[in-house]
Amino acid sequence: MIAIVDYGAGNLRSVYRAFRNLGREAVLTGQPGDIMGASGVVLPGVGAFGRALERLREIGMDEALRRCALEGRPLLGICLGMQLFFESSEERFAPAGPFPAGLGLFPGRVRRFPVGMKVPQIGWNQVNPVPGARLFHGVPPGEHMYFVHSYYVQPDDASLVTAWSEYGMGFASAVGRGPIQGVQFHPEKSGGAGLRVLDNFAAMCEGA
């Protein structure tokens, strides 16, 4: 069973329906105990970085996600969910406030697209996986996925990047190491190619 973390960040049911359409067992849950018993965990997200972390802490999900990572349980972050895997973000609560801290599963930070670029990026954009990226098995280079974001991840370790995209500049549109994977785009809104990404993650959860 794949547990989809419900912390009020939106877009949950479309992710749930995508897995169900693939014939994969999935459940929406805001209970930390539920994700500890799942074969894999999905952290979706739409909204602000700091507020999302606050909500995860309120329900005890931040520590549960860290435990899942330490135990080697497959994790998939989608959009904001992927950004939350990193150490910090430039998306402050206030202009002069501190950088909010993330879950710290990956080294690096979340950056805002440079001044002068139109943000958010909304719509279809090409994704170019690195060779051998497990999450993109069967997804050809240049496939279009659906994006909605104003921030992008900047890993400290370039080997974490599993796919690149261009939006006025090159940016990491997917990251991963072992069972922890993340995508900046919305696979649940990206047609057949996006469903293939979700199915590849489900296969990882089954140990395939």
C-alpha cells in the first residue's frame, strides 16, 4: 500500500486517483503511524514552503518522514513535496525573515527563479532524464510534463539530479538517491508519461 500524506497542502485526491487508475493500492492519511506501515510514501504539495513544514510538524509527520528515509522506505516528493526534502528555502515568511528549514533529507536549498523571469512557470515543459534514472524508466528524453512553480531546487551534490528542464535557465526537474525520489512537475497531471513515473515509483515500493 502507498500512503499519500494528507497535511492540507492540496492536490491530494488527483494523486490518489492516479495511483488507483494504475491499479495501485493507495490511501490518503494524516497519521504518522500509517506511513510507517506503508510500502511507500508520497509527499505531494501545493503552497508555501514554511507553512507546509509547520503543518507537517503539527501532526508529527516530519519526524515520521525522516524515520521512513532512515529505514530505506521509498519516498516520492511531488512539487512542493520535493522541495521540502531539502535543507532550506528562500521562500521566507517575511522579506527580512530567516530561511525556513526543510526536512534535510537532501543537501541543498530551494531557490526562487531570478528577477525578471515570469513566475510561476505554469504549463507544459520538457523533462530530460539522466541515463539510468529509475523513476523515468520507459519515459523518453524530451517528454512534456506539467509544472506549476516559482522556486526550484539547487542540490549541493549534482549527482542527486535525475532530470533537467529549461525555463530561462537549466534547473533540476527531478532528484533522487536510492529510495528517495522527487519531481518538480505534477505527474498526476502529465498524461501517460506522468502515470509512467508514478507506476515506476509503485514498482520501487514493491521491490521490483
